Amino acid sequence: MNKTDAVLDYLKRTKNGITSLEAIEMFGATRLSAIVYALKEKGYIFKDRTEECVDRYGNTAQYKRYWIVGNVYGDK
């Protein structure tokens, strides 16, 4: 199973979505945005939300959380 398939399988099983840091920790997938793009090319529809945290220097950092909400070709 490649990283794209692993992320897709995870997103189909969870309601929590996934962030880049979670993708790195769980699957070693360092380019979540590229995986999301590839899955969109296959017809998957995503919802995303920008979230914020404070980094170790006290600065506000933003990141995205992605969810799959469907597939234009039905459930594959």
C-alpha cells in the first residue's frame, strides 16, 4: 500500500480528518497537499478548515485539516 492509499483508507475510516503533521507521524507522508490533489484528480471531494496553534516561539501558525466528503464517481 502506498502513502496515498494509506491516507485515503484513513480518511474513509475517520471523522476527524487529517493534518500534515498527522500524515507525517502516521504514514511518513510529507506532502499531504499533493496527496489531496491526487485524490481530487480521482474524483474525491474534500472539505478543509484552517486551524491555528502557537509555535515554540510564541507565534501563531496556521495549518489545514482535510476531510473526504464524497466522490463524484460514487464510493470507490
